[in-house]
Amino acid sequence: MIRIDKRQYNQIRQTKIIKSYQKYPAGSALIELGQTKVVCAATVEDRVPFFLKGSGEGWVTAEYSLLPSSTPERVQREIHGRVQGRSQEIQRLIGRALRTVVDLKALGERTITIDCDVIQADGGTRTASITGAFVALVEACETFYKKGDVFPVTDFVAAISVGISSSGEKILDLCYEEDSTAIADCNVVMSGFGEFIEIQTTGEQRPFSRSELDEMLSLAEIGIDELISIQKDALGGQLVWRVGRIG
């Protein structure tokens, strides 16, 4: 099957991650997944939510936003406190995904907030945000890590979309045009150890079978492996070595 952008069914879009993309955050990354582009910035604060005060544990959270010019038709700018339901759902997903690979005790009573701003959207913005946010998170943790301590990030995490095309083919990493006509759509988050963190799957035009789901998850594993390899290249040897480091 030859797709809209000439990829094979099991190919991800051309992907690039640039670490330290911004000057001021503790960690930052620009991720380009085809025509989708997201800036991820990690801020570290020496405070925690009220429910963690005195616990010795930290917190990781995220905010997500589509910039007004990121889509063909202008998106209304979201004002803090009036975030749309879709954005709330995505930022909670990003936070959950990152926390699964963070040792909150090793983080200490700090909060890391990852801001994911979509500057251009062509499908897969939530999965790109998770993948880019991880790079920003690792870079941010390096700013306070002390030799001999436990590095707070315990494993890699990345996310990818898979689906069933309008012609019934299982395809990896859907662009917007493919996603808008898909029979089924699935977003998969996985760890570096190959374990599933979250699976969001919807039958858009018809129900899907267990065997179809298995095929989609197998494709997702291919994409996640490739994305983690790209994350490692972006981070560089020392930061890759830090992940999961004890002492």
C-alpha cells in the first residue's frame, strides 16, 4: 500500500528532535513529526501541590495548547482557566505518561511542568507532545541531579498513532488526512522496556476485531522503537546513560 505521502504502511513520518531548543527553560525540545511541530519546555520549581507537601515526593504535570496559527483555520487562543476539554484530556495524558517513568521520591519536593505548544498541526499532536516532552524532562532533571543520587527518570517513553485506513489497511503514524478518514484510530504510549502505558482506541466507522487491534499494537511497537532511538540521538550519550541510573 502506498500512502498519501508515499510512505509504506509501517513507516513513521520523517522525525527530528532538537534538544535545548529554547534558552530559558531547564529543558526543552522541538519535535517535528512530518508536518506536525511541537515545542516542549520543562520548568522546574521547588514546590509541590498541597497533597504532596511534606511527603518528600515531587510531581510532573503538563500543559498543552494549539497555537492560533497551527491549523489551516485559526484556532481560538486558550486562556488559562478556560482550557478546552480536548486540551485538558491531552495534557492529562502527557502528565500520566511521563509520571510512569519518573521516580517521584528521587525527584524530591519539586514540580516539573512541561509546556507543549503545537506550532503546526498535521495529526499526531498528542503523541508528538509526549515523545518530545520526554526529551525536555530528561534535560531538566540533569540540572539538579547530583552524582551518587538516583536519577529521577527511570525509563524512556514515547507515543505513536496507528489506525485502519479508509481502504482497510493497518497503518502507522497517521497524518491528519489519514486520521480524518480512518476506520479506526489508536494512540499508543509505551516504555523503553516495551511495556504499554496507555492505549486509546476508537472505532470511527465500524467496530474493530481483536486481531485488528493486535495488528495495530504490533505496528505501534515498531514506531515506538524508532522514536526512542531518535530520542537517544537527540539526548546524546551522557543523558541517555543517566536514564535509569542509580548512583
